[in-house]
Amino acid sequence: MPDAGARRTAHPITLTDGTSTRTREVTPDDLGPVQALHRRCSPGSRALRYHSGKPELSAAGWRLLTDPERGTTLVTTTAQRMDHIIAMTNVMRTDRQGVGEFAVLIEDAWQSKGLGTALAAHAADVARRDGHHTLTAAVAAGNAPMLHVLERLDAPPAHACGPVLDIHIPL
């Protein structure tokens, strides 16, 4: 596993409108800004991420997402406002060796600017770094933007589980 300093390095992403962002690993101090991100997201965006419309993370959910033994959680800010989180990306371990689960929540105002595609590509790099050979994602069948993002990662056809698609992406 790489040293902690290397894991904390910010990853720059430039959006289609020219905005510069920085993506880094989450810290325990990010709880407040992550909760604010959840409150700024529409119920629909939260429902697509969590398959429910929960308005914020529970304390137990936050502990799981910030536990490095469970996986890697990333937050994205603009380059100008490092305290204002606009997206949260998760690459979490599963019970299957080498398989990580990918999920992302992007504030509504920052969607459709190339951020989801860039975060998915970065998540694939993080998953490889963490020893995964496959990423999975549980995506609502009607979530066309996320399905498009995953197609850009060369996702094969999805397996339907009712209204949710179970997507497996070889890395």
C-alpha cells in the first residue's frame, strides 16, 4: 500500500466549462461540508446515489465511508473554495477479493460538466491502486447520465436486478 502522503495528494480535474477542481481523500474534518453537500443535492440526486432520498449521512454511514479498511472516499472542491465540497466519490471494498464498489454524488449545479466522467476515471485509478481488478456499481435503470459515464469506462452490458442495474467493470 502506498504511503499516506502519496494517498493524500490532490488530483486536479478541469471541467468542460474551464473550472478547475481538486479531488482528494476525505478526512474526518470533512463531515460538515459533506453533510452540506447532501443538503444542497436534490432528493432525486440523493435517491439515484443511495436508492433512497436520505438528506444526510448517519454517523455510522460516515464512519464506514471514512474507514480506510473499508475503502477510499474522495471529495471534490473547486480550486478556489477548498472548504466547499461539490462531489463525493466512493471506492469501497466488497466481500469479493479484488472487487470494489463505485458510487458518486455530485451537487446538482455541478452535474453535466464532465465531472462525473472524470471522477469515474479517477475512481478506476484509485481502485487499481487499492488492488482491485473489477469495479461494480448499482445504478438505477433510469439513471441515464451515470450509465453514460460508466459506458466511458467500457462497462459491459449490465445485469438487471429489478429497477437497479448491477454493473461490473473490468479494470
